[in-house]
Amino acid sequence: MLTREKERELQKQFFQAKLASEKQKVDVAKKVKEGKGDFVILDTRDRASYEKEHIPGAVSMPLDDVAKLSAKLDRDKEYVTYCWHST
């Protein structure tokens, strides 16, 4: 069993890693508007929604296809995903 101190340390490490890997929406939107994004945007909505409208330059990768298509992604690039839900 973990001590409270060890558990807190593990939680701290987890959240530090999580925050380091996430981008703020406002920062992504600004870079996209300026055309300075150093990342690839993956649109994880269904293909019909993507075809109707999407962020310029975004690549369609519906959530149901992520498992099979993710192996084809360039591991040297950074990816930002977005989606939406009508509810």
C-alpha cells in the first residue's frame, strides 16, 4: 500500500505530465488564425461533420478510426485533436 506522501507525489507527477502535454484552446486558435501552428490538427468528428465545415488545414480522423489510423501518424509531429458533441 502506498503512503499518503508517495500517493501525493505520484498524483503530482501525473498532473505535471498531463499539463505539459496539453495546449490551451486559446493558444491553438491564435496560432491557427495566424497560420503559425507547429502542429497538425486532427478533427475527430464524423466525416459528414468534417465535410460540412472544419478548421482550415485540419485532417479528418473520426474517433471510431483513431485506433487503426493512429499507427500511420508521423511520430515526429505534434497533434492537436478537436471534436464536439451536440448535447
